Amino acid sequence: MKFINPKVDYAFKKIFGSEQSKDILISFLNAIIYNGEPTIKDLTIVNPFNPGKIISLKETYLDVKAVLVDGSIVIIEMQMARMTAFNKRVAYNLSKAYANQLDKGENYPLLNPAIAVTITDFILFKNTDDNLNKDDYINKFVFQEETKNYKCLEKELRLIFVELPKFKKSLSELKNLTDKWIYFLKEATNFDEIPENLGEVAEIEQALNIANFINMSPEELEIVENRGIAMQDERGRITYAEQQARFNQTLALIKLLITQRFGEVSEEISSQIEVLSLEYLEDLVKVFLSFNSLADLESWLQERLRF
């Protein structure tokens, strides 16, 4: 067996947003939103995946939308790479889903809660406190008072983020429904058969059958491959842009330090600094204060440029 990558948006939409995916989506949302409790009993998938519709690579993202039996609206999105104003887009989609329930002149009591579930294949919230839970791969947000921390509108607007890179459990360590669904998202493309403990969950087995290469048309496989390549290219462009920005900032800093310490330097020294790698530039920032003269700097540069 071989399975498509469920993190590719087209595959994600096919697995979780098809007509036959209702039970899959109920199980997944119960796992992510309600810690595996069978809270959601029924839902309706909005604009379900249409296998006859050719998805254009120009479409920036595909999401899955559902209306729960209690009227709550859920937007589920898989995001493989960082993008400009990502947080703003998530907030916009949530607020739009909430506001669009009303036509002009209708009453506010008709509004139902809205929940945005966003799965990222990158770390969104960096953990700076070593005492915090290392398994904080799911974070749930509601409105609350800024200093007193009491909640407001907690049942109306919710943001839930799942950060896949933070999930470190192996197949043998999976203990609950939440673990199993996140493991499915991270590792399905590496399976050569359906793992026994994932197959115990009927909805995950069904999801894997949808994701099985043998059950997809050549056209669908081509779309999945092309969208996967496009997303990897976008991730590469973002990584390059981030590294270039870091390089420029570090270069500007070291030039400022040199000018303040030694005054203007020759064009030759300046050129040598500009061809250093980012790693060497950052090393130079660290050791610069140990230089007693311009000769120390020149010696350090010659040592790095020798090869």
C-alpha cells in the first residue's frame, strides 16, 4: 500500500471534506476540539469535495467547512508553509464565517458559534519556558480579559491550532484518539500498510482507504503531486527570504560594529565580509569584541576565506 500525503491541501480536502467523509470528520473534530469525547453527533459538510472539479494551482488554499448539529460552524484548514499575515487570515476567516450567518436586517440571536481549526506543518508558537508542557501541540484560544483573565464570548469564537512538528510520539506511544489522528496526519505518507492500532479506529481506517493511491485516479494523483511540489517550492522561497533577511541584518550589524570600533575600513575588507556565509557572520558578531586591532579582524577573515 502507498498513501497520499494528507497534509497536501487537495488530499486533506478529499479525505475530510468528501460526501463520504462525515464520520471521518466527526471523529477528527471530536479528537481535536473535544479531547476525544463523542461530543459531536452529526454535522453537514459545506461545499464538499467534488472529484470532478479540477483544482487550479492558483487557488492559494483549500479548507473544509462544516455545520454541526447544534448550528456551530467549523472551518478546518491545513497549512504546510508559513505565509505573510497568516494569523490575520485565520482571524479573518473565523470572523467572516461568524458574520456571514446573518443577512442584512436579521437579528444577532440567530448567530451560532464559530470555530477555526488550523493545522500547521510548522511551529507557530515558540516555547520559551522550559517548565511548560512539551506536548503543547494543540492550543485553544478564546477571548478573555487582558489582565484578569476571565473569559468573554468563549462559546462564540474559538481558535484551535495543531502544530504537527511538536508532536513527537511514536506509533507504539499513541494512547488516545487525538494522538492517533495527529499521527495519521504526520505519518500516513510513510505507511506501507494500515498500522494495527490506527486500524482499530474505523474512521481512520476509512481515511486511509480514501488516501490509498490505488483508490485515486491518475488525474487526482497528478494534482496531489503538483500541489505538493508547489507548496514545497513556496516553503523554500519563504525559508530563503527569511535567511536573506537574517543575513542582511547580521551584515549591517557587523559593519556598524566595525565602523564604531575601527572607523572606515578598506574596500577589500568590506568585500571580504560581504562574501561570508551567514554562519561566519554570526560567528564574527560573537567574537568581534575580543579583537584588539584591525589586524585581528583581518587575520580572522583570512583564516575563514582561506578555503
